[in-house]
Amino acid sequence: MVTDLATRGWARFGYDAGLASWAEAAKGAALARMAEPAHRAQWLQCGGTWFVGVDTLPNDASGDVAGSGPLSGPGYDAARDLYGDLPLHSGQVSVTWPGYPLPREGEGEGAFRYRRRRDAAHVDGLLAVGTARARMLKERHAYILGLPLTPAEGGASPLVVWEGSHEIMRAAFIDAFRGIPPKDWGDVDLTQLYKATRQVVFERCKRVALPAQPGEALLVHRLALHGVAPWQEGALTGPEGRMIAYFRPELSGLGDEWLTAP
């Protein structure tokens, strides 16, 4: 599985009973948070077809949520073996429903077209800064761990990854940051390089859809281009929608690990 992450930029881990039990507890806690008016007002987007859910899951640094016990399972174990036992943030709970995507509030025609045609493909941690929405490295994640909370068919807006894109992105960012101290990387405008490199990825890399079920885990390389596929007509899931919890713990310090770590 570690080899898959290194070569493909993603790895899938099969069913684990302990993780399935954790997912059931996390689902209940997530649904309770999603019902809170403040969370719905902030995170229900795309015409009600997507709950973005950043920091929605009320877990502690070990992953314990609603008395589930610490997060476990082969996917999380593999991530810790590679990157250390980093504290977990409050998980994102990304939920989609039939009809995703409708336009997001404030989203222009071009951005919506990109969401539909290219799954809103992005590299995590490159945030849009200021009125110019310049892309800058503001969050240095170690990895992305996706943990499904509800069963869903393959066409129900799965996570998608461009296979091998992490190494194309890595090479581009190495050039962009050459000669710049790692502590200052967050001040570099990456907008044009980022757009150009995404296009290279679209031309060279295979787009892979990664549907998964509760008890399974998806580990994605932090530099991999990834997104969320549109909901395919007729795809089925429960009334809760397609729910996935994501953890993206940040690397400690401001060294060069974001580029050099596996």
C-alpha cells in the first residue's frame, strides 16, 4: 500500500471492523453537528447539494469521537508509519446529494464549468489569498485520509485523483521555491504555475474515481491533484447522502518536508 501511495499518489485499504465501528460513531456525531443552524448556514453550498463541512467532526487529537475510542485501522497506521503520530484536527465532513454540483454562491461561470468538467480539481493547502485570489501555500499537510461514513454507489460523487500527479506537482513546486527559504514559501504567488501544471496533469495523468464504503480508507498524497466527481444520474445512497470524513494533519515546523517527505 505504501508503494501505491508513492507511485500512484493514492492507496486504498480494505474493510476493517474497528474502523467501521468508528465510522458509525462519527456519522452520528457529524449528523448532529450538521443539524446546527450555524453549521448549515456556513457549509451547505452548491444549491444544497454539498455540505463542505470543514472542522465539523467533533473529534479529539487522537480521533476519538462520541466515545468511539482513538482512530485506528490500516490506512491510518500506514499514514503514521510514513509521517509520524501527528495530532488530528477536527475532521472535515464532506457530504454530497443527488444533483451535485449546482453553482456555489459567488462562483462564476468559468469556475462552475471547472467544477463540472474537472471535478474542481485542486492540491490541498494552496489557498486563494486576497482580492486577487492568489494561490499560496498556507497549509502544509502531511497526507489526506478519507474515511467514508455512509454506504454509497460508485456514481455518488466519489473522490477522484489524477494518478501520478503528485510527482508532476512536486517537480513544479521545487522549481518555484528554488533558492527561497522554506519558512518563506507561504509568501510566494503560485497562481500561474499552479494553473499551468494542472493542465499538464490533465493531459498526462489518468483520472481515477475512488468510491469506498464505511470501514475502508483512502490515503492520498498531499501533492496529488484531486477533486469530487459530479453525481451520476441514478446513483443511490441513503438519505444522509454520501458522507466522507477527511483528515489532513499538518507537518510540524516550516522546513522543506512538504516537498521532500515521501
